[in-house]
Amino acid sequence: MPWKNQGGGPWGSGPKGPWGSGPQPVGPRPPDLEDLLRRGQDRLQQIMPGGYFSGVGITLIVLLIIAFWLLSGFFRVQSEELGVVLRFGKHVRTVQPGLNYHLPYPIETVLLPKALRVNTISIGMTLIDDPARRGRSIRDVPEESLMLTGDENIVDVDFTVLWRIKPDGVGDFLFNIQNPEGTVKAVAESAMREVIGRSQIQPILTGARNVTEQGVQELIQRTLDTYGAGIQISQVQMQKVDPPAQVIDAFRDVQAARANLEQLQNEAQTYANQVVPQARGRAAQIQQAAEGYKEQAVAEAKGQSARFLKVYDEYKKAPDVTRERIYLETMERVLGGADKLVYDGGASGQGIVPYLPLGELTSKRPPTTGQPSSGGSR
């Protein structure tokens, strides 16, 4: 019998212990557990005629147990989840979000992976809590971000991988890989190093980011598919691509020098594009003039040759006449524009006689007006 039920004892009446008065209850006393069990048993006996161990009572208890066991098969799948039903440990079906049912344990069990949620993994950087700013800040992880390019330059690459579980690969995701996030992170880092190792540093820093991201995404997906991971890579985003902090100033100087070199090359190419066509045009013009002079000289030479041959043919036919005609034509050309003097070399001649230019006098004669002269009239 407990101490509190003793009406008296060596220490006096009331609820006392061996060391004096026990604790005095404050407020309403809590219900006694033994009293509650006793009352439940009495009510159950009233419901079950004939007691617990009668045939009807045992049947009722078995039916209640079976009902509770069957009702335990209902489960709810949340909006970001998919239900993977296992029958004796084997994947039999996948159910969508909502209220569903499976055969109770141990026949079937259900796993609820968040297959519809897009997960994010950051490589080369990590988020840490910053109490001073009341938020989270980004810290670089050099052992993940420093990579070697194809032209033997070091580049600092921070990137993010977005992934989710394939709707038709939930079973592969659950049973083929043990650490999904670690697997995706390791494969993504390896793929990025491989793509960066095949590329030059200049395109990576300027306009080849999209090509690099696409190449990394395809390589990650192929690798995970060979593993049978059941993971779909949604996107690869390069957050930061810079030279290492120790050499970034020198790298910027090199970039500025390359920009100046490209500017000077462009200016020189522009000047060449202006000068070369002009020089080619002048050369073509001179060549065409030379070709024209050549054609003219050849044509004139051929004409002179043909003329000489014709004259020579006529000369062979009548040498005296041809010689006289050639002489006269030659003297006509020579004396055609000279002042003419007639010299009479005979015995009765009076020496040099002035030549009377009748043609010039005729051209200088004043025109007649048609009036009669003043000498008289007939």
C-alpha cells in the first residue's frame, strides 16, 4: 500500500513519510491513473457482454485491430513530393501529390522524396551566417574554384548547379546513389574542370560563358546518366569568372594592352582598306593606258608597214612615176606652210621676184556694196 493511503503509522496520521510531513498539494489534485484504468475497464465490460475473453469480445477486439491496421495505409503526399510505394522493399509504383493509400505495413511502405523541388548546389563559394549584417554572406572556397585553362592560366570560377529528380527516375534516385548532393557536387566540379581545361582563358572571361555553361551541363548529365542517378540537371550558372586575386591587377594590365593592340590593328586595317584599293585603281589605270598605247603603236606600225608595202608594189610597177610622185608629195608637205619665193634662174631673169599672195589679198579685199563708182556713169 502506498504511503499516501495509510491512515496512520509510526509517523502519525495523514500522508507523511519517514522524514516528516510530505509535500502538501497546491490546487486541484491530478486524476489518478489507476482510477482512470479501472473506469475504462468497467465501461469496456459493460459494452462487451460476457467479459473480455468471451467469443464476441475477442472478435470485436480483432476487428478493431484489423480496422486500425487497414486505416494505417492512408498517407498524404505534399506538393513538392512524390510517393514511392515499396512492396516488401521492391519499388512497385509512384504516386502523385495528394491523399493516397498503400497496403499497411509490413506489406507495403512509402518513401516521400522531394522529387518536384529544384535543388541548388554552389561550387567555389559557400553561404555563411553574418550576424553583423543580419543575413548571410558569400565566402570563396579556393580549393573548389581555382582551375587551370587550356593555355595554362589559372582562373577562379564560382558556379551554381540547379538539379531535380527525374519524374520517371525516382527509384533510381533512391536506390542507386547514397549521397545525391555530394555526388552532384563532385560530378559538377569535375565537369567544370574538364571544360575549362579545354578552353582558352580569353573566351571564358568574355563571350564564351554560355558555351561553357552548356558544355558543363551536358557533361554532368551524361555522367549522372551513366551512374543511373535519376537526376535531371536543369541549369548551370557561372556566377564569377576572374583571375586569382593575387594576379588580377597584372591581368587587367595585360587585358588593357591587348585592347590597345586590337585598336591599333583595327586602325591599321582601316588605313590599309583605304590605301590598297586606291593603289590598285591607279595601277589598273596605268596598265590600261599602257595597253591602249601598245594597241595604238602596234596599229600604227601595221598601217605604216601596209602603206609601205603598197607603195613598194606600185614602185616596182612604175619606178620613175612613183619616184616623181613621192618627191612631189614630200615637197608638198615640206613647203606647204612656208613663205613662197619664186626664183627665175633663166638668162632673161631679173633675179628674185616677190611672190604675190593673191589668196591673202582676196581675203582682205573689202566687200562691195553694189553702189556705182564716182568716176561717172554711162
